Amino acid sequence: MTSTRRIGMTVNGERYEADVEPRTTLVDFLRGTLGLTGTHVGCEHGVCGACTVLWNGKAVRSCIMLAVQADGAELKTVEGLARGATLHPIQQAFLEKRGLQCGFCTPGLMLSIDELLARTSAPTDTEITDTIGGHLCRCTGYQAIVEAVHLAIEKLRTK
Amino acid sequence: MKPPIFDYATPASVAEAIALLARYEGEAKLLSGGQSLVPLLNMRLARPAVLVDLARIAALDWVRVADGVVAIGAMTRQRTVELAPEVQERHPLLHAGLQLIAHPQNRNQGTIGGSLAHADPAAELPALAVALDASFEAAGPEGTRTVAAADFFLTYLTTALAATEILTSVRFPMLPARTGWAIQEVARRHGDFALAGVVAVVGLALSGAISRARVVLYGVGATPVRAAAAERLLEGHVADAALLASASAQAAADLEEPLTDVHASADYRRDLARVLVGRALAEAMTRAHAA
């Protein structure tokens, strides 16, 4: 018999409670239980970065975090970036600089960049490459992503 | 790629966690940041009956920089230590080493104690611990004890911790004056485990001769590997290119058969070790002269 555990967390400002098996990964919980399918599942061992979400403001791999570990946490997923029909400056910058092609890596990347730009409004080039280095993107060759980060910095500054 | 079924416990204290380990008699596994353990669960290479999550034990999350030591609670996230300004300023080698661990997204979740207790021979923290003569505090049913880094890493993924013991903190001594350091590694991709890596520390006497050398390799054996013969070649001598070359050749020659796998052959790893030791020593010497 599988035992479950009652957990509660805030995701994109909304409060959720649910019963989960301890073995449920956070990404499966977000997608399967909460229906927040913007977070993608890639490698399932913490390497590709597609599943990256913000956990209490910090970018983490939700495929190698259990939902029970996030009990009581405040989470942010890609669904929490835009305000209604208005894209977040990071999303707008990705769009304008063509920082995505297939889009599979994009939600995770944008959340890592969101964390970086919340920590510093003027990141160094090394900080930018370190941040996006934690994400596999097989389409863009990264240059357009770096340009999107620079444009997002600009947009956030003049916002 | 989904974890097998297990129970899950969230002790609020170290004593409670130790009691759980004792009760489950080897069937329990400690969960800290999960950056190694959860992948192993996803791949079903680990099948514990119960996970004992240490993350709710607030008493294990702290950093103290004082008295020549950076002391860190075992559950402190790697990224917290990396971003602490006093660590960056007063223990630049530890700071540099932390930046080589996987990616920032892993370090946000991964803990200092988790990496040390997991004891992957290609990981940076165990090598840093050996190079710096770090000491570990472990708590068990009979109380606490201190273990030197030199006695802590026994073999692949195996430490001196007993099944009912928990690593609670680690102390990394700071480097003295006139001492230089370097950490160098090569990985196939940025953030991957190193094919080979080295931590080098050199102290200079007033004469300019090397008074103390420490060379610790990682990724090339079952534990961090101290290049003791290479250290002896260096100590007491003024470093020049020939001395650094012979020390790095010695360090590589003394390695027992390094791993051969899909990423690199043993010969490649051995030669990489030679090159990296040479580079690290040169970099450490430059810093020692500037320190």
C-alpha cells in the first residue's frame, strides 16, 4: 500500500494543497496534479535544465526534487512570468531576439534568468554564461539567448 | 525514470534523525539536497525503504567565518556558501572550488554536507577537504566525534560514517600568509563531473623556497588522491619550470590505474592529471608570490 502525504505550497502566488506519494517528483506534481504544464520534463536527472523552476526564489531542477521537499515553499513557474496578455520583459526579450526556436528549453532558461536578474540588475558576462550554462539548448547556439538576456536587462532598467 | 516507492520522514532535530536511522537498520537513506540521490532514485539505482530528509533541521544550516576557519553546517546549500562575501574574500580557494560544482541551479539545492557524505571521487568538495585538512563532525547514537578529512574518504561513495551517523558540520581551515592555491579541472562539458581535477596549495618560506606543498587529485581514483611524492619533490626547493614538470610527472606516475570509461581512457586521464598538476602548481606559485 502506498502512503501519501498532505503538502501545501504557493505556486505563482496561488495556494495549493494536495495528497502526494513521497516518490512524486516536483515536476510531475506541477504538471500532473496542478496542471501547470509549462514546466518541461527533459532528462529527469538534473542535467538539461528544462524543468527549472524557482523554489523560494532560487532556480532548481524540479525533476530531481521531490514534491514533498517543496512542502511549505513558494514556487514560481513559467506560468507566473506574464501578466495576463502582457509578456514579462524576459519573455518579450526572448521573442524580439529570437532567443528560442523549438521552445523546449525556454521556460527553464527564463526562470534561471529571472533569478539572476532578481539578484543583480547588472550581471557580468560570466554570470550570464554560468546561468545559461545550466541549460541545454540544441536550437539557438546560445548567442541569441545571450542577446535576449542583455535586452531583458535593458527592458527591466527602463521599465 | 520515476523513483520507486519509499516512505518519507522529516525529523526536526539531529537526534530524531539518528533515531530514525537506528530504527530502520540500514534501510533508510539520508536526503540532503538530493542532487545525487534523486537521480539515483529516478534511475532506480537506489531503493531505500525510507528517505530521512534533513532539510527541516534548521540547526544544520549555518556558515561561520572566524578563527582561521570557515565552518559550515552540513545542510547549508553550496550556493549560499559560494555567494557569502566573507567566504569569497577570506577563503578564495573554497569559493573557486564551489563554482566548479555542476551548475548554479544544482548548487542552489545541493548541500555542502551532502556532497561530502556522498563522496563521489570526481567531486570537488572531497578534494578540497583533503587538500585543506578539513575536519568533519559526525553525530551518532553514542554522541559526536571529529574525523579528519584524511581518514574520511574510504573508497567510491564510501566514508568513515557509520550507518547510524550523520555528518553535521565541516571545518575548512583558511590558508596562511605567503600561500598560493589553484583548482583546475577538465570536463567534457561545463558543469559535468571532471575527467580529472587537481587542488594545489603551496606555501613559501621567506627565502622563496616552497615550505609546504599540497597536491590532491580528483576524478582519477576511488577517493581524492594525495600526490605525496610530488609534494616531497617540491618542498624545500625554489620552484622553477623543471621542478614543476618533474613534480607533475611524479603525481601522474604515482596514480593507480585511473578509470577507463566512455568519457576517457585511463591513459588519457593520467596524462590529463600531469598537465593539470603542472598548470595548477604554476598558478598557485603566482598567487603565493603575490600573497
